[in-house]
Amino acid sequence: MNTGLCHRSTRARAYWSGGGPQGLVGAYLGVVAATRASPPAAERRERLAEQRKRLPDQPGVYLFRDAKGRVIYVGKAKSVKKRVASHFSKPSHGMSAHGAVELRDAIDSVECLVVSSEAEALLAEQNFIKQYRPPFNIRLRDDKSYPFIGISLDEEFPRVYFTRERHRKDRAYFGPYSNAKRVRGTLDLLAKIFLFRSCTGAEPGRRSGSPCLDYYIKRCEAPCVGYVGPEDYRRSIDGVIAFLSGRYREIERDLERRMAAAAAAQEFEQAALERNRLRAVRSLLERQRVANESVGTLDAVGVAVDGADANAQVFQVRDGVLSDRQSFYLDNRGRTDLGEVAEEFMLQYYGGTMSIPAHIVVQREVGSRPALAEALAQRRGGPVELRVAERGDKRRILELAQRNARLALDQEQLKTERRRQQRSEALAGLQQALGLDALPLRIECFDVSNLGGTHTVASMVVFEGGAPKKSDYRRFTIRTVQGSDDFAAMAEVLGRRLGQWERQADVSPHDASFDASFATLPNLVVIDGGRGQLSAGLRALRGFRQRDVAVVSLAKRIEEVFLPGRRAPLVLAHDAPELQLLQRVRDEAHRFAITHHRSRRDRAMKTSLLDDLPAIGPARKRALLNHFGSPEAVVAASREELEAVTGIPAKVARDVHAHLHRI
């Protein structure tokens, strides 16, 4: 493709209004080869300068790609030309000098998409970030693991449940929440007030046909046996949605009305039940009231930034009540400033919520408030006001959010520093225990996995600085060993590891075949096993040992460490940090090998002779099985019977028959 080419906005709107990241992106931006050689620096600078000249002085989104074609940064601007130029001149638009230089050195090509306004640029930017997950953009840490409350509106009697997924379009999701315990507590309170069912199936009830215990303890109205109809049950679900949306006064008024109606009808037991629900709601609201009711409904977003780390706090205030406080840790590798971090966070956060409040209080550092408000208004389907609180309760709530963000960030950094010190102590202890000349900064561990000598595989895991480096993990399928021979399998894997390292020495780091994991020389190789595995490994890794790579093995029985040339094993204290580090490395290698072994075994169990037939894919395989009933019947079928199968062309049927009978 021609990098630097910009695309017009007449069709761009379809991307974020429903086309999704898979549809028009290829049409707009094309597909860059995932692996391509990087040209010399002078040629790269000349090409980038030519691409920058062709960029438009219009609103849009720009993408930076590295030498392998991966998107490393997505940005938006009122003027794409001026904003991209700022990346190559001096640190600006919120990125520190360190982050700007690191990003600039990694850029290999520039692409852009022209849109009609800055608000559309914000929405397009977030869609590209969601698709490509570029490392230099702000990103919620572990954003796939945050809990949500889901409501199955596609069912006749909807369920209200805890979930960590939100991909089904026919369901309502509230969140993300940062605390799973708080979500479960909220669900427990909602169940007491609104009496929705707790059974998990699409249809309410159980096989016995009688109500469960929840009905008898006043936690469910038993739709499974017809004690409540779909309309009345749906009204309870509407109450749940109102509560989660923060319409607390509406819920109070509804409970008061139901209590009064039950009392007027002399249904005193029901009236007492409604009274208890009302008290529970009021008690919760009073405990969480942080401002006068006149404050209304708003979100206060406070952000704290320190280098590559950031934290965002969202205080959700509904009718003056703090309905939830959420804390999110952010990756800020680009070291952008507070305003940029807050802006990108809000677009990501509100992109995953069902309801966006009409009023959001933000810090003064958020500069592009009008464009951000317009982008959020498009998602909300109504006006959104972003303002800086100057005084009163709103300012107090925002300052509280800011203080909490700073406190959370300080605590996280303290934990990180403590973990770093623990890893340093473990590495120093390991160096001393094994008698190494230097700290084992890079540790590689190998494990072999098989079941009865079948589907033998091996794994290589890497720890750098005492922490896993999962991008360097590798899997191996044993090629030369038949049966259950762990010693020979280990020798093969370690020999292949050494061979890969020798081959990578002749490959340029910019070449497509370059593998950084195999090209890096480890300080320490750990073998899962005892003296036999170590002996096999020493023979295979002679080339590594000549370069001062230490090789040891760790046996599981009593966690003995076997060293070359030493008859007695080294037994470390069970609570020694160095032994615990070795155990973590060994257990990770075992887990990685077992996972690979199970996947190969599962695939093997699902294969059949139909998989090897010429021109037979999944659809034609299903057609054959539907027609004949079993693979054996396919083998026994005549050519005429195969030709009669719907969906199988006559020539393919003849080829299949010839293949099966070797004609």
C-alpha cells in the first residue's frame, strides 16, 4: 500500500457507527505486511519526510507503524499535518521528552484518515485503539477482566448476573466496575429489593417443577411456576435498570406507592415487605450521600499521572448519592500528560458503559473539552456537559477523586517497588547459591510433557529480571523421539534451542526471520527434572556452557537443585527467595507445556480420516457426515453414492472415491 495516504470522511462515518474495526479499516488503510525489512536510517527519515509532506491540514486520525507494520500509536488532531510534525520536532501535545523520543525512534511509516470534525476524530481514534491496542497509547490495565452487571433482556424472564464479558448486543451491561466484591454486594441488595430470579438457565425454574428456596425466603417471585407474569416481572427488571442508572428518587417513590397501596388493600404482610425494602434503599442512600440532592447526577473524573503509570478515579454521584467509586490503573508508556491521559481514559471508559451522565466534572488540564463533550454526546444520544468545578459540592467531589487517584497511584508504585526489591533479592540469592559470576537476569526453563509417550511436546519459558517475559515463551513439538523418553526429548529440545541461537547470529535484527527470544543468550538454563535430565541437557548445551551459561535442574520430589560436577544435590530452605523463584520458573514451564500437550491431544481426538480427503473442507465434511451418518459409511460408499451427496461436486466425489480406494 502507499503509506501516508489519507482517506476522506464521506465513508468514514460507517466505521464507528456500526461497521466495526473489521469492516472498512482494510478499505481505508489497507494491510501492511506484518514482517518487512527495515531500511537504513537515512532512507527511513527521507521516506517519512516525504509522507509528512503529503499529510493534509485537516481534522483526522493518524497511525504510526513500526518496521514490522504494527500500529504503535494512534493520534487525532484538528490538523493532521501540524500534529504529526510536532512528533518529529519537540515534545508536545502532552508527551514527555522521553516518551516522544522513544516513539519517534520506533516510527517507520505514517497513515491517516481525514474526518469532518475533531469529535469524529476522537471516536475514530478510540476505535483504532480498540482494534490495534498500540503500546504508546493510554490503555486500561487488564481491561478484559473488569466485572460488569449483565441483564439478559433477550429472555422472557431476564436474569441479573455478574459477568466479565459484554459482547452480546441483546443484553444490557452496567460497568465496568473495579471491585468484584462490591458488584456481588450490589447484586445481593438488588435481589432483596426487586426479587429477580437467581436460576441460571434461559428458562426459569428447575426440573422438579416446584419453587426453590428463594421463593420461600422472599428473594424471588417464582416465575417458574407462574406466580408472577412476564409483565410484572419485567417491571421489577425496569426497577433494577433504574437503580443501576442512578434514578434513586424514582425507586423511593415507587416503593412508597407500593407500600401505601398494599396497606390500603389491607395486605399488611406485603406492606411490611415493601416497607423493609424502602428502609434498605434509604439506609444505603444515606450512608453514601456525599452532597445535597440538588447536585443531581454527575460523574467526577480525577486522574493522577507519574511517568509511565497513571490512575483514574470515577466518582458516580446520583441524586447526591455516591453510587460507586471506581479505580483504574492505566499504562502510560508514551508518558503523556494528565490532560491527554484523562481524555483517552474517558473515551475508553464511557465507550463500555450503557449510560453516560449528562454532566461530567473534570480537571482543568483536560483541554479539548468541547470536542470530547461532542464525542460523548454522540455516544449518549443526548447532550453531555464537561465542566471544571469552581466551587461548592462539585469541586469538593472532584478534589476527593483527585486525592484518591494520587493515593492509589502511590500505593501501586509502592507495591511495584516492593516487588522489584523482592525480585532483586531473589536473583542475588540465586547467584550466591549457584556460585554464578553475575546475576541471572535472563533465566530460561525447559519442560517436557507427554501422556504414555504420545503427543510429546516441550516448553521454553523466560524470566527477565525475575519476572515472566511471555513474549519470549516458545513451544516445541518433539520430532525425533518415539515413545516415553524424557531424556532424549529434553536433549532434542535443548539442541534445537542452541541451534536456533547459532542461526540467529547470522540474521539481521531487522530481518523478518529474526527471533529475539532465540537470539538472546540466557544467563541461566533451568531443566525440569533430576540428574538424568541434567546430563542430557549438558551434552546438548555444550555451546552455551562454553559461553558461561549456567545449567541446572530442579527435581520436584523435595525440590533438589542438581549442578554440573557436583555429586550431592543442593537443597535450599523452602522459604528462601531464590528457591521460590526457581519454583515459579519451573511451575510456569510445566503449565505452558501441559497447555500445549492438551491442545495437541484434543485436536488429535477430533480428527478423522475425512480430514485428509482432497478438496474436503469443514462444510463438505459436514455434508458427507449428514448424508452417510459416519466416516465408515463414507469409506464404504460407491462413487455413484458420493456423487449423489448434496454440496459435493461430481469431480470432488470422484477424487474422494479414488483417494479412499487408491484407484
